[in-house]
Amino acid sequence: MNRLVLSAQLVERGALRYTPAGLPALDLSLKHESEVTQDGQPRKVSIEIKARAIGAITQRVAGLEMGSQHGFAGFLASQRNGRGVVFHITELD
């Protein structure tokens, strides 16, 4: 199963664009910071991840304030150029 649920802060939002199929799309950067337990030890985790919203969810994501914290859900896929991973947002908390 490929499903990611992440609480993150919106740190960057690109301009609204349209896919070749005519769907609205937004590229984003999300930042997550937390403390988790790994092998019984606390560990601070910080990550900034590229994200993308395509279709109906785009309108909701476009309305988010920069710096605001939200719950995001979706799936991971490789970027078009094959370098790195992008988080495709399908749900917004």
C-alpha cells in the first residue's frame, strides 16, 4: 500500500497551472517537525518534502495560508525526471 498521512506546515506554493488533461495543479513544499521513538529512544525528525495537488483538491489547497499547519494525506510517486519523490495530496484535514 502506498499511503502517506502527514501533519505539516505549508512553506511554499507555486503558481496555479493546468495539466495537459486540463486539470488544475499546484506544486508545494511542506515542512514537518516532530519527535518520534525509534528503538526505544526519542528522535527529532525534520523533513521538507515536495508535494503536488491535482484536480478538485487544488482549490482547497490554494486557499491555505502560508505557514499554516494542516493534515495532508495522499501517496508518494517519483518525479517526472526520476530524481526524488513527490507527495501527491488527495485529502486535506
